[in-house]
Amino acid sequence: MTEITDSTPEPTRTSELPGTPDPPGRPQPAGVSEPSGMPDWEKRFRAPRVSLPDWAEDAPDRSLFVSNATGTYELYAWDRATGEQRQATDRPNGTTDGVLSPDGSAIWWFSDTDGDEFGVWMRQPFRGGADEPAAPGLEPSYPAGLAIGRDGTSVIGRSTDEDGTTIHVVRAGAEPVVIYRHRESAGVGDLSHDGTLVAIEHTEHGDAMHSALRVVRLGGTSRAEGSGGATTVAELDDTKGGTKELGLEVLGFAPLDGDTRLLIGHQRRGRWEPMIWDVASGEETDLAIDLPGDVNAEWYPDGSGLLVAHSFEARGELWRYDLATRELVRIDTPTGSVSGATARPDGEVEYLWSSAALPPQVRSTAGGVVLDPPGMKAPGSVPVEDAWVEGPGGRIHALVQRPAGATGPLPTVFEIHGGPTWHDSDAFAAGPAAWIDQGYAVVRVNYRGSTGYGREWTDALKHRVGLIELEDIAAVREWAVASGLADPAKLILAGGSWGGYLTLLGLGTQPEAWALGLAAVPVADYVTAYHDEMEALKAMDRTLLGGTPEEVPERFEASSPLTYVDAVRAPVYISAGVNDPRCPIRQVENYVDRLAARSAVHEVYRYDAGHGSLVVEERIKQVRLEIAFAAEHLGQGPHLG
């Protein structure tokens, strides 16, 4: 169950040219003028943001990005040749999922209903015009990948409760053709440059955390069930039929016609790293990139090298790997986090960078900022400090921020990340910065189950789900108190999505440890959540817990916050989206009913969106409510402006 963070927009990238005036009729960006008296924490949410721009492979001057310039995260088209920009989508609850066709003629964007993530792909001309269904013959679904070919063919992955995963080939003037069908999770990985090969990630072996790969060759327009004329070219399964916990992922086909090399990620040496797999010959080329931590990569547009993204101990950096010489050269970036990067046809690299202290910027190795939205700028925050704490499963990495010049013990927020396969990093985040402005220290814990610390650390999260993470959080809590950082009487457990789940579970299993809890879009009743959530997350939960609630009821019971709700002593604040498909509302209501039945101190805020909100005012409202709730019960602040 993933989450929308406040550090960057959701992936598909966004931005505005420096100094570009608004086109006629375009809404004025939110926060262009800086109202007097607005607190810094609110400015960080209101300041216009941009994501890393995507660009059309065969028309690189045409780009697509996401921005909150109007107060809601939406897609924007940008013609780099003319400097013209326009807002491409405009929906009450925002739009972030979009991609350009290879020739740059069209924007594809995913249309759901108020954040429920269930919908269809729409298509719009790059220069503007009416939206139309991109694949009229396909019913609404949860998305499971998309690839668009140069001849207009598209490969669309769908996930539904009824059918599991299906993958369809859509050609102009023809009905969609099914080329893949399975109950377990799968998705479209990539389409080869010449449009003949499709790479599929699948979990037919039943382990939703470790995918295998299949490459098929597209045939004609046959509607044979489950094949559609596609024939299997190659298979790669490091799980050996589900017996080994080794995953694979598609990183992309070589950007050349007739080239059958596929860049993939693997875990054979205990971490994520890239290799090249020729799907025609079966040859595997081990790149052996000697860097600690996880390594990701994408092709340079001419196929001569790889842009390598390296993540280690909560920081990120970039490298160029030359395929001819096998030389690895570091690309100069500041210390902090690189949230995304892309190599342009001229060889320059654009990347989205930030640190805990400095807001995100889209930069270029050519020098300077590529995209700088007009208007109010987000104030900075304080740098992050590293803490390494011995825990029951090994050393735990925690990131600590405290108000400038403050000495402990301080009221402290343990801000727990979602995922669970995610990690906190030295990146700018408006949420934690808001708490620091209120006089709190903030501690973020990369517990077992987090990515970025090797496969064993991530895969430790099995069967005792939730309880394992809380052991690590408890160890860091003990360190924070013993070191003099944290006031043991003013400790807040907080988080969203999986972090919200761990918050509720921690309040029930460690009731003496926490003075207050703040849970956003949480799992609260694991059994009901399983039955109501989207199909892909059912598969993930079966992997994490070893079966369904009917098959392993004792594990679901042990890992469910509802089991321990009567032990909760701290005041608890819960926010939930009524259209959330990941942590559905019914299971939250079950938990709230149990709190209310014994008159436990709690507040609930329900809002009309899904798994988080893309509306700036809504995000600000939620943070304001959380700060006020903490102030009421802990007597700290608030300084809301």
C-alpha cells in the first residue's frame, strides 16, 4: 500500500519554464503573491512545484510534467522549442498519471473517479483539443502498465477483482486483443523500439514481492483467448517457480530498431542492480557495477551507455556507465536525494534533486535550473542527521531533524513511512518541516521491510507483519529518549498508509510508549481491508502473511490493529479518504466504532478523495488539524499562523 508523499508530486513528472508568462485564460498559479503573515509551514505546501519533465522519444522538445500551480496537481504540456506551456488536465481531485506518445502527438492520461484509481486511459492532442478514450473497447480497471508503440499500437495492462491481470494489444480500427491473462499480479514492462516485443513482469508463482519476466512477440489480430497471436520469446525466473526470494524488474528495451537487448534489474547479489538480457539469444551481460546499496539504470537515448541511479544510506547520486569501455563515471550532483533523472538526446542529464533542508529543483548537468515555477518559493528547513541504532534484526538507520538551536529533551514526532517497500531519505518534505516549525523533533525510521538496505532487510518483513517494523521503531524510540533528544512524555507516533497502519498497531501493542497517535489512510482492520482492497494488494498481503485470512487467520489477527484496539490509551487522530482502494473506508470505520464504544479519546476526519489528496488546500487542512490535535492533548504550540 503505497502513499502520496508531500516531498514531490506523484510520478509523472512536472514543471514550468523560468519566467514563462501564463497563457491567456490560464488560472493564476496558487501563491504567486506571498500573503503577509502566512507561516513558513504553509508556504511549503502552497509554493508552486514541478516534477521532472517526461519527453517524447522521437520529439524530445515535447514534454509533459505535473504541477500544483493552480492549487491542484495536474498535467501540463510544454513545447520546449516555443516555450509554450498549457494545463492539459483539470479535475477536482487532480491528475498525475500521464505519458506522451513516442512522436509527441498525444498525451495519454488515466481518468479515475475522485482518487479511486479505477478508470480508463484517455488521449488528448499535445497542442490541445478534446479528450477521447484511448482504448474504447476496454472497460474500467485498475492500471497495470502501459506502453505505446511508434505505429500507434498500445499495450495496456488491466487489473480487476474479477479477472486478475489482463494485458491487451490495442491497434487503430481494431478491437483490443488479450495477450496475457492470470489471476496473480502482472504488468506491462516495456515495448521494444520496433514495436514487436513486449516485456511482462508477472508473479504467476504466487510471490507478489518477486516478479519473473516473460517476453512475447506480437502477432496479428487473432482473438484467441489469452494469447491474441502473441508467442513467447523468452522467460526469466530467478524465483525458480517461487522457491527463491529473488526478484526481477523491467528497466527498458534498448532504444534501437531491431535490438533485442532488455535492461533489467535483479537481486542475485543481495541488492537491486542492472544487467542486460538479450531476449533473442538468451545471453546475460553482468555489468558488475561496484557501488554499495541499490543501483538502478536506464538507457542513454543513443544506446551507448546507461544512466545509473545509485541509492545508499538515504542519499542518491548519478553515474554514467559506458557500455563499450565498461567505465563508470560519476555525474556531479549535490549531497541529498535524486528523485528522478533522465538522459536527453544531447547527452545532458536532467534530474530532480532536493535535500531535507532545501526544496526540490529540476536541474541539468548543463548547468542551472531547468524548470523554475514562478511565484512564491518554498522556505527551507533544517538538515537531517543520521542515527544508527542497534536493533533486533541489525543496525537501523534513522533520520533525525530538530529545530535549529534546540536542545533536548524535545517533544518528538516519529513520522513512519509507508510502503512498506519504501524508505525515507535526505529529501525535502513539507510535512516533517511543519512539525519542526512547531518546536518538535522529527525521527524517521527505515525499519526492516524498507528498501535501500539490501534484499534481506526488505524481505525480513514476512508473516509477523507490522510487529517486526514496530520492534525496530521501539529500538529507535529507546535511543531517542536515552540520548536526551526526545521527551518520553511527549512522543507522537504518526504516519500515512503503511505508516498509518504501524501507528494504529503501535498504539495498541506499545500503549505505554506513545503519548499520541496520528494515522492517515491506515490499515485498521486487516481482515476487512484484505477483502475490500484492490486485487494487486490482495496478492501482496498473501505474500506478506503467507495466505488469505481464511488460510492463516492467526497471522491476520496478530497483525491487525483491530485486535489491540481496546488496549489503546493515547488520544488518536485518524484521517481517511472515502474513495480509497488501498486502505478502504469500511475497515477504518470498524476500528473507529470500537474506539467510540469505549469512549476512547479520538477524532476522525473523512475527505472526498482516495489514498491521499492532490489538492493543496486539502493537504494544508489535514496538517493543520493534526497540529491542532497534538497541541490540544500535549500542550505543545501550535504556531499555525
